Amino acid sequence: MMFLTQLRGELRKLFARPRTWIGYGAFLFMEIVILVVYKLDKSKDYLRQSLDRNNLDFEIFYSSLTITFTIMVFSMFLLGSIYFALVAGDIVAKESEDGNLRLIFARPISRLRLLVIKYTAVLIYTVSFVFFVGVTGYLMAVLAVGREGGLFIMEPKMKIFAAYADWNEGAFRLGLGALGVGISMITISSIAFMFSCFRMKPAAATIITLSILFVDMILQNFPFFRPYEEYFVTWRMSAWLFLMENKIDWAKVLESFVFLGGLNATVFVIGWLAFQTRDFKT
């Protein structure tokens, strides 16, 4: 019960910071832009051509589910990573910079317990943010094109192609995909959290995290690195797309999520060990 009380207090502090809400506003604006573009004739023609090449009905798959998937797959990593790194890189480093940790450690709380509470708050923020984007994106898409329709998925980079004409099946797969995105994005927050535990400014923790991820993504796209793409973190983070296949290869999905889970645990331990050696008294 004490842990939950402390966690609620940490979440109140987290959501009281203006920068925590920047991502919500940015994604709402982006969703509006995407919906406006989706309504344009040229955008409809492009999707119609893609569907016609695969013998799929445009009237079924030009839908709110397809638009929501498009919002998630093309924006969550590139745009979402900025806000996950910003919030997680701030949560420890900012309190250290402001001197709040001195007051906190005047009370009988271990450093490990403090980090576990803060890390749990970051995880809750990450997963809830992903579902916020999915829910708001879907509701806006419903207002734009209506509720009915199936789900069309085509992602050439990960070699994913699927189509679900039934709304219930499409909605289930989209929800499953959103859960997979949330699990994948935890890795970004974990890396930023690790750097936040070091003796550095919050901005530095955010920038270093984004630099690592973008370098990983750029190197992965070089042709001579293609045979080794499964060793890249960003490729593993994209494994949530395998949840959208007609027949899910659970072994392949679990392999990537276990890899990411091990990486998350490792960077948390590194951050904890660095935090343990820091001096907050002088």
C-alpha cells in the first residue's frame, strides 16, 4: 500500500510538469493533419491503387481502422520517441538538478526503491501514451470516415501484409498491435531513464538517447547491414508488426520482446548502479 501511495505521488508530479503534456498536444495536431490529408483526392487515389493491386475493395478498407494503423506505424517511433525520451530523461535528472533529491533522501527510503517507483511511473506513462494516441486517432478517424470498414496493413520494411474485412477482427488486431507498440516503446523510456540516473542534465539524457536510437535506425538501413538487422534495437522494436500478420508467429514475437525485456532490465541495473555511487549531500 505504501508503494502504491508513493507511486500515485510520483504520477502526480510527473503529470504536473508541462513538458509531460507536450506530446499529447503534438500528436493531436498530427492526427488532425493526417486526417485532412487522407480526405484529399490524391491520397484516396494512392490508397485505391494499393488496394486494387491486391484485389481489395476500396470501400471496405478505406476506413477508420486503416487510418489509425497508419497513424501508429508512421509516427509513433519517430515522433513518440522524442517525448518518451524527454519525460524519462527528465524524471531523475531534473530532481537532482533542482536539489529535490536531498530532501527525499532525508527520509528513510532506499535509492533502489526510489528508482523503482520512478521507473514504474515512466512505464505507466509510456503505455498509456500509446493507447491515448490509438484511441484519439481512432475517434478522429471515425468522425472523418465513419466507423464501418476493415483493416488494411502493408509494411514493406518488415514484410508485413494483411487485410481484415471484418471490423471486429480488425479492431482486435489493432488493439493487440497497440499493446505491442506500448511494450516496444518501453525500451526508449528505459534507455533515457538510465541516462537520467547519471550525473548529467535532463536535456543531455534526452539527446543521447535519441542519438543512440537514430544511429541504430540509420545503420540498420544500410544495405550491407541488412543480413544483421535482427541485432539492431530498432528492428526488434518493430517486431510488434508481426502481431498484425494473418497467422501470428508467436515464437518470433516473443523472441523480440524477450530481447527488449533483457535490454530494459540491463539498462535499469546500469542506471541504478550509477545512481548508487552518486553523492547528493555536497
